[in-house]
Amino acid sequence: MAETVTRADLCEAVHEELGLSRQECSNLVERTLNLIVDSLERGETVKLSGFGVFQVREKRARMGRNPKTGEPAAITPRRVISFRASQIMKTKVDGAAVD
């Protein structure tokens, strides 16, 4: 089973790499994540070189079907976040799967 990386794990990694206090590292990680979320809320694209691109897409209203009953159901329009990994990340992940 794959292990989950948490905010605390990110803070600890920043602390070990940069030697900042744990509080400063926590603030840095939180601020970074908040900047990404705020940009996405405004509908902006967030591109992290070597990592990937986060985009907000508008999905139109459409008719769907309740899988349990088979009855038609209206799906309201909404905004969704999509992520496209960079080629560098894809290559690293694919190489890690082989090891």
C-alpha cells in the first residue's frame, strides 16, 4: 500500500533541507498551498515547472443517470480542477515504478 505524504511531511522536509524553524516551515508550506488555491479560485492556471499544471475547467449542465436506479438525473454546471503532470514528472514516476 502506498504511503501518503501530508502537510506535516512537507514541513519536515523543508525543515531538514533549509534549516528553518518548524514554525517557519509550516508557514511557508501553508502560504504556498494557499497561493495555489487562491489562484485556482480566481480561475487562473497554476504551472509548476517540472511538476505540472493545475487548471480550472467549466463543465456544462448535462443529463446523467443514477447508477443505482437507472433514472435520469440533471447534473448542474460546475467548475472542476484538472492536473496535467509534466513530462519530467511522468518520466520520474515511470522510472520509479520499474525499480
